[in-house]
Amino acid sequence: MATYEYHCHDCGPFEVRLPIGTAETVRDCPACLGPSRRLFTAPSLTRQSPAMSAALTREEQSREAPEVVTSVPGGRRRQSRPHPALSHLPRP
Ligand SMILES: [Zn+2]
């Protein structure tokens, strides 16, 4: 199904959901039954940032074939000093 946009001269634009490839160039307006011309508009595609696109691709791949790791992934090293806000807490 796809959404097609038409424009009635009297009532303005309206949308119709139809199977792909079945939209006529002229369709009756649902309000006044007058002839309405089909409008050709850009499809509603959105651009994503490269980071978001990569994350979505990785998430999609992990559904079927998740990555298997053999060791704990390296990350930030633990801080040697505790956070300064923790110094105000009572010690046991
Ligand atoms: Zn109309």
C-alpha cells in the first residue's frame, strides 16, 4: 500500500491509500465528488546521520547473527581515585 496525494479544486488536498501502481491520475474527491488531480510529491524518506545509520545496521545484523566475543571488551580504565562527591558520604 502507498499513500497518494490528490488535489480537489474546491476542497483542497487529500490523501488516498492504494496498492502500489494502481493510482489514477484523476480521482473523485471524497467530499464533493469533483475530479481531483493526482499530485506528485517526494517520497517521505529521511536522511540519517552516519552514526545512527551504522547503529541501526549493527542492531539489524545482531538480530540474526550476533557478534560473538571471546574476551571482555576493553573500555575505559577504572578511575584510581573515587569521585569527589563520594568523599562526603559516611564511611562504614
Ligand atoms: Zn472536493
